[in-house]
Amino acid sequence: MTQLEKNKEIVRRFNLEVIQNCNEDTFQELMHVDFINRTSPAQSNDAKGMWNTFHSILKPAFPDLRVEIYDQIAEGDRVTTRKAILGTHLGPLLGILPTQKQIRIDVIDIVRLLDGKYIEHWGINTLQTLLMELKSQRTKSAILIDWQDRI
């Protein structure tokens, strides 16, 4: 297995064991002590902030969360992954009550590895779009319930 293939396997493992299965031991194993998430605000751009996103925000909201990886491209010490996070909205998500809706967050990540560990991360995703859709659905449901109560 080439180094590029090994790098892709590390990122694949992170996606399945950490994001999908919320395995903290694997998370600790794969995170470099100097990790920085270049996409997050400065106050939460370290490994602790990333773990919080998976463990305290995504997994409680989507207990059946799964990750589907569509493409991976490796070059040098970086791996780019195109994937989707899928699940059912069964728990609160950033103040939005459960909708029971099937969700999809499309993601493109770039990860830089150092000694087989995540040292830097950049990413774009459709979480903001999903949040707007879920809020809209909750509002429509509340209006419908209010309207039905008046009849």
C-alpha cells in the first residue's frame, strides 16, 4: 500500500469510526496534539471543538448518523474527501426540535496529515442549508397545529 493509499485509509477510518460511530478512542488516536480546524471559529478550532461537534451536536440530533464517502483524492500529505452525512433528525439540533426528517449534509473536506494523524482541516458543507430547512419545517408544523387548534 502506498503512502497516499494509507493516508486515504486514515481519513476513511476517521469518517466511519469517529464521525459515524462516535468512537472517542479512535478520535484521540488520530488527532495530532497541534491539530487546527481552519474552518472553525478561533475559540473552537482545536481537537476538543471538533470532538464536541460530533459527540455533543451531531450524534445526539442524528443517533442513526452514517457517513457515505463518494470520492477521495490524495496528494502529498493531504486528502480531499467528498461525502455525505445522513441520518434521521430525532434529537434537538442547535435549538431545533426533532422533525423526524431524513437529513443529508453534503461535505467536502481537506485534511492534512502528519505522522498518520490529523494536523489541519478545511471544509465546506451544507449544514446551514439543512438548518434553514429544518427551521422552516418546524415553523410550518407549528402554524398547522395552531390552525387546527382554532377549528
